[in-house]
Amino acid sequence: MTSDMDHCVFDANVIVSAALLPKSTPRRAFDSASSKGTILLSQAMLVELDVVLRRPKLNKYVSEEKRIQFLVALIHDGKLVDVAQTITD
């Protein structure tokens, strides 16, 4: 994340938590970053989010319809970028 919060990058797990738990710390961080800048997304992350957010076991948290709406809004408001470097740790 840049210091002026123009662009923000989140791990896919944080985005899933933000989608499922509206009062969680990940959701507050996501909402704050979204209001101050642009969420950067990769094609691989979008594929992972689509697969994970469609899992039936997540229905106990939020309906699939609302999870997909969250993903569509993320795609609409975010910026798709090419990944130039992959970091593993």
C-alpha cells in the first residue's frame, strides 16, 4: 500500500473475510482503503475469489447472491493489473 493510499493491495483471504464478516477488522480495512483509493486486482486473485465465494459452506455467513454482488462491485471499483513479480514467503 502506498503512503497516500492511492492504490491498495489485499490478500485474497482478507477480501473473503471482508465479504463474509461486515463488522470485522478486514472489512473495516477494506472499506477504508476503498474509500481512499483503488484496490488493485490480478486475474489470478479474481479467479480465486470467484471460486471461494461460490462455496456453499459460506451460505451460513452471507448468501451466495450477496457474495457475488460483493465480487462484482470489487471488479467494478478495482483496477485490474498485470503481476510483474511474485513474492513467496
